[in-house]
Amino acid sequence: MDINVYMRYFEASHVCNKVKRRAAQVILLSSSENKVVTYKVIVNFFPHKDPEDFAVSYDDYHEKVIFTKKGIRSRKREAVFIDEIVTHAEEVLKESGGEIFWDKPLGEARLG
């Protein structure tokens, strides 16, 4: 089972497939299967052509596994990962070459 523990949109800058991306979706995803819990940080850049455009394209998707262990979800662990989301996302950005403007969120964070 996959659960979006955290999700928020931010202004961003990236080019993929010759298309300028102006926003990014940042997600902390919890996956649980066969009594093993995994947490990933996902960064997905998308065009965001106007203030109402949140049509996320999945051709500029980047992820990093930050935790895998036998067990179950932990709210305490998730709170730490949410506090560290910028650090983990920046590690993902090193590979993608994109930039997220953390001081320019596009709406409130969603917690799951």
C-alpha cells in the first residue's frame, strides 16, 4: 500500500524533453509490502503554464529511497522525514539538475 505522507507544490525551474518546467511536486511516499516499510522522496517537475495549471506530467519524475526496514509506519519517523524533506529533495535535484524555489510554495502542504 502506498500513502502520500506529504505533498506540496513549489515554483521550480527545469527543462526536460525541450519543455520548460516551472513547478515541482514534492512528495514523501510511504510504501508497505510484506511487512517492509519504505519511504521515498519524489520530485516531479511539470510545466505549470498558468496559476490554475497543476497538470502533472510524469516524464520528469525523480525519486530517492531514504529508508527501508522491516516494520510498520511510524508517525514519529514521518515527522522527522517531513522536517528533512528539503535536504532529501536537494539530493534528488543533484541528479536531475533542476531547481526548486522553497520560498515560493504553490499552495498548502497536504499531509496523509
